[in-house]
Amino acid sequence: MKSRLSSKGQLIIPKAIRHSLALGSGSQFNIKVNNRKIILEPIQKDSPLDFLYGKYAGIDLLGPLETEHQQEIKYDHKLRS
């Protein structure tokens, strides 16, 4: 398979390869050069939390809980009044 280096130095790993190696956003690699060849070795995740790193970036997971908590506080104040 072919891939092209972007002007920012980024390389796209084809989907078939990412899928076969279970690579996703945030995957890390060791990079070596051997006889003018670039070798990318995926770093195996040791912790289940490492697998989740970056997976929910940009998603507000706490917002609904904070809203619910604020409503509970208001409700408690009404009961005490």
C-alpha cells in the first residue's frame, strides 16, 4: 500500500492496516531507522485506561452530571426553606 507524507510531516496509515493492528486515535509508536527504512512499532498498552486515552476528547461527559447536581442543590434549598 502507498501513503504520502503531508506538508506537516504527517503520514496516513491506511485503514486496513490500522484495523488489522487495532490502532486508533492516540496510538503511540516507537520509530526506528534501519538501512534507510523507517520502522514503526506500535507500543502495546499496559493499562485499560491507556486504551481510552483521547477516545472521548471534546465530549462533555461531566456536564449533565453537573447540571443534575445543581438541580439537586436547588431542590434541597427549597425543602429547607
